[in-house]
Amino acid sequence: MFATAAALLTGANPVGSDTVKWTTSFKGSDGTTYTATNHLLPAARGDGRQWLLAWTGPAKQPAPDFLAVIDATPKSRTYGKVVNTVTVGPGMGNEPHHMQYVWHKGDNIYAGGIMSDTTFVFDSKALPALRLVGVNTPMDTPCGTLPDAYQTLSDGTAYATYMGGPNVAGPCTYTNGEVRIGNGAGGSPGDIVLIGKDGRTLAEIPAATKEGEDPAQCGNVPALPQSSCANPHGIAVREDLNVMVASDFAEARNFMTPDSPLREELARQTVRVFDITNRSNPTLRSVSKVSDGPRSVLEEKAFFKESRVVMEVAMTNRPGNKGAFVSSMAGGAVFYTPDITAPAPQWREVFDDTTAYKKFHPDGSVTGGGDNSSWLAVSPDDRFLFHAVMGQSTPYGKPLDKTTGMVYVLDIRKLLGSGDRVRCSVDELREVYAGGSERDCPELTAVVPIRDTTDGGPHWGAMDNFERDHRGMYRETQQVKRLALSNYFVAGSFGGGGDHRICMFDLNRAGKVNLDKSFRDERTGQPCVSFNRTSWPHGDYGDSQPHGVLFAVSDGNLR
């Protein structure tokens, strides 16, 4: 165990008059000594607070990547203030991407650098201070690149999706002895990695089938002897069901940049289900496919039909429910299967983003096609589905005044209540604009446009899964009352620049969402915390780009 943040503030070496600097290190398997340096402000003093972590990188190099620790305690005098920045080194340009979707007491924090192929692991027991306790390097994952999302398990380890192919083109041998042929870093096939609490690889798990997949839909550049759509992005786990689900994105190196051709065969439509009875040797149980819907007749480019680029997955949580949702980034649709444990899951479209857009574009001029839909999450009580959408971008041929991003909420209780006898299906064009007509279809309870962005809206989000009692102690809750959203995707990508803000939203029991205007930038006084600023606790490094966000609580304040 290490000292509390308060102790550090009184006992560490001061940096100037404002910050206290404190460094931890970890020697990676590549022989490099990695560091994480805390820069705590005096505002970090005091217990009984909740924190929002933002994994972020500089807008301009050279400058360090860092985890920003923001006071997320309503009515705190420093609510919305960045009280610590934890810079990582020695390398720069990691392109900070995701952390785990939800944090629980005792969890380490897994934070991925998508471009550096590196995962940093932090001990969070003394928040707002963080300690580096592990690093997973490219040498630790020879069969996968581009780490994306993380799901922690009850034993503190984590599964991670690696979207890209092996470090070196050719055959690669996984931990269980199986072999797949890949076309190299950033290509195909990606894999799943089980990472230990110290950052070491416990297992590399093949995501590709042995026999290959449909070459017409599973294009690879350069071509593989056995075509593969295995480019896992989103990940969800139900340990009680011994199930892990991963959604396939695209062959990223041939998709992410503005000048990349929108090749239909690179836009994945597949979902992978694994049996995780043996946690260190999951087996691929099924590869299923989502289908196009009624809006496909309106799309001039096949790339924007409903099924394209299955970016995110979210599973139900309660023991009686076995359903799962996936969403398509280019297709702008949400799909559902009532039983993810079935040998061959059947997906049906249950919502089109067009319905949400129509709330503030009533003429129907904006559809879900190419809307860059992103973060997807089911509330712990299985009541709501949350979805963030970045908005259409100019490479998709949309005018600038139609790039509006948004966040919306669906009430999914009736859908889940149908069990295996789901009737909801968006299969008529009128349902694209008005929502599914069947009685068990999700109900749109709220949609909030994110209008004041310049190049892309909210990409990622987090649910606040904690509540505070009258004594200032916290515990986990199934009733989410807040969401945090970050407006940034990936440097150099189409529609991904965003405006570098993190906004807080209040959620009531009816599923209505309102911007929390008290979560204000400490410099401008405007709602939302802007990462476009000159100075940080670690120095004058200028604008930064927040991607992953996560709610957490100091260990001593959490029951």
C-alpha cells in the first residue's frame, strides 16, 4: 500500500508553488523503464470525493500523454477542476484511447495507447494519486496490435480487444498453440488478450476462425490465404454466463484516415461470442452477422447501410436477462439479440439513429447513415440503453451544419421483458423515422444534441455507478444518475477532432437527460470542462485531446 494523496501533498517534493510531483516506475518486458508522474494541486486535499479520470494526449507534439483527474463531486468547491495530471513516459504519441467501461472497488485502471500498442496499468487506491504497477508492451502481444477496449474481471485481470493484426505479417502462434496468418500491424486478424494486474500477458486468444470467413465481406489488404473479419473493438463480459462478446470494427489501417477509400468489404458486420469457462483459454463459440434494414434503399453508398462497422457491444446485467446489443458506426443502427448464449445468435434491428435525429432535425434530412455512432452502455439495472453519436462528417458528403453529435437514451424494459419472444423489428421505412411500431420496441426517453462542436461530437462516455451517503461514504448503485461524455475520437481520422470537451449530464428515473451546467471549466466558467488550455499541473503544454473517461472513488471512501 502507498500513501494517501493528502500525505503526498505534505511529504513529497514541491514543484513551484502549486503542484507536488511524485513518480512511480515499472520495468517492461522490453527492458524499458516506464514512469508515471503525479502532479497534484493543493485542491487534491480532502477526503469524501469522487473523481472522473480522463485518458488524454496532447494536440501537438512533443508533449507527454497523461491521465487527468477531475473533481466529480457535486457541490464541491473544486467541482470540475483538474486536480492532478499523471504523465506517462518515456515515450510520447501513444494516442490515449480507452480504459475499462466501468470501475469497481479494488480494480486497477487499464489504459491503452492505440498507436503505441501499449497498455498502462495503474493502482487507484489512493486517488486522486495514481501509481504505475504494470505495462503491456508490443513484445507482450505479438499476435495483435491497436489495443482498444477493456473489460475487468472479478479477479482484477482484464480482457482487451486488439483490433489490428500481428506485429509481423505471416503466421502467429497464440498461447493455446493455435496458429493464424495475419497481414501485419493494424491489419487482420486482431485478437483478444487477457492481461494480468501487473500488465503481463496471461493469454493471447485468437479471434479469427480456423477455416476463414466470407471473402466478399471480409476483405483484407493485402489479402490473406483465409479471409477474416476479426477486428474486435467493443467487448462485454458476463462471468455468470461464462460469455464474452466482441464486435468487429474494420481493418483499421485501411479505414481510419480521411483519404482512405470507403471500401465496403472492409466494413465489418460481425459479432464474436466466446465461451470463457476457462478464463485463460476462451473458445470462439460463434460468429454472427447483423443485417441491413429498410434505410438501405436510401443509401447511395453501401458503406452507410445499417449493418456496417459494428463498433460497440453492450450486454444486459441482471441474472434473468441474457440479451445483448450492438451498434454500427457507419450504419447508425442498434441491434439486439435476446439470448447471447444461443449457439447462433439472431440479431434484429430495434432502433435507427434517424429517429433520434428527427427530434431536432424534424424534416428528416439527417439519417443514421455515416453518423459515427460510438459509446454504447446498458445501465446496471437493465432499465436504459445509453448511446453517444459523433455526427456525420464531411467525407461522408454531409454539409457542415449537419454534423451535429448527440447522446440519447432508450428505455429497454419492455424489450427485455419479452424474453425470447421479441417482436420488435425495424423493418419498415416509417419505423426508421418514428421508431419501431411493435409494443416491445425501445422507447426514446431523451436526446440531447451536441451542437457546438467543430469536427465531430461525443465519441466516448461513462456511467456514474456510485452514490454517496450522508456520511460522505460511497457505494456502487444500479441506478445511474449521471453520464460523462468526451468529444474526441482519434487524431487524423475523419470527423474525429471534436472540441476536446468533457460534459456531465444528469439523468432522472424517467430517462430524461440534462446538461449539468454546474460542471464548469475552471478557467472560462462555461459548462463542460475544456481540454483546450495553455497550462496543466504538469506544465504549459497546450491543448489536449481526452478520449476515455471513467468514474472512480478513493478506496478509503468506498464501501
